[in-house]
Amino acid sequence: MKKVIFTLLAMALLVVTAPGAQAQETEAEQLSSKQAHELLRRLSGNWLVSHYSWQPHSKMFHQTTGEANISRARQGSYLLEQTDVKLPDGSIQRQECFLGYSLAKGRFELIQADGEDKNTSLLVGEWNPEYNAITLRHPDGLKKGDPTSMEYVYIFLPQNTLLKMARSLDEEGNYLIHSKVYFVPRHTALH
């Protein structure tokens, strides 16, 4: 178990320490429709999740657990991601977003509604094969020092597991990780 966690953390560190400017300057190779749908298919399923959110006052991540369902929506052109995590007070928080690939624009698109003020945000991104990850950010890019200017990274890990990170840039351009969600496939025992 420690070996798996160490491997997951090492892979996350590789992605986090990759220079953001280099990733933005590199022209992503356009995926075919088949390649994009294969990546989206790998995200589909029922998952058990471990959610870690950064707590600035304690300078530690707070861990909660929950479940996620990522399924086809809008006639299969997008995935609906629904994640339910248990909060420290015992309540359940649901997060929802749509993720798809626009062949016409040659990019992944994530649409998320903010539950607090009902704002909708659009993030766009590309497949980064060198990191085995889909990276999504605001169409105008990340803004240094703005904690609301977020980037999501879906990292495909070994053994059909997945890591989703939410991060921003500090004033110097270093990544700050706000949350990490580890997805492990839910396996149903057959009777």
C-alpha cells in the first residue's frame, strides 16, 4: 500500500513541477476523435474517491472519502462527473461537471457550475502524453496570484486509477495545489 501511495505521489510531483510556461508553449498534437473518446472512456465508471483539500490555517491536507460516478451524457458527446464527498461536519458535498472533446476546436472542454453562486465556468485543455494527463484551464490561461484562476489536471495512473488536481499559480508562478482527488475503480463482488 505504501508503495502505491509513494508511486502516486511521485507521479503527481512530476506533473506539479513541470514548468507551466513550457506546457503552454508546446503546441499540443490534435487528437483524433477515436483517441479522444478512448481517453474519455477511461474516465467513465463508478469510483471510490479520497479527497484531499488544502487547509491554509493548518498547512495540511484534510482527507475525506466518497464516491464518484462518471457517465456518458448529452448523447455520449460529454461525460457527466458527479462526486459526493463527506465533509468534516458529516454532510455530503456534491460536485458536478461535464467533460468532453470538441473535435472542431481540437480541445477538451470542462463545464462546471459553482454551487455557491450558480456561476458557470469553462475550462479548455489538451492531452499531454508525456505526463499521461489532460490539463484544463481558463481560455485566457492561468493568472499569477489569483486563487480563483484554477487549472484541473486529470492524471491517468497505473492500475486503472486516476488523480484529479485543482491548482493555481502563486505570485512567483509556482503551482499551489488546492485539492487532490484519487479515484479507484469500484469493484462489485459477484454472489
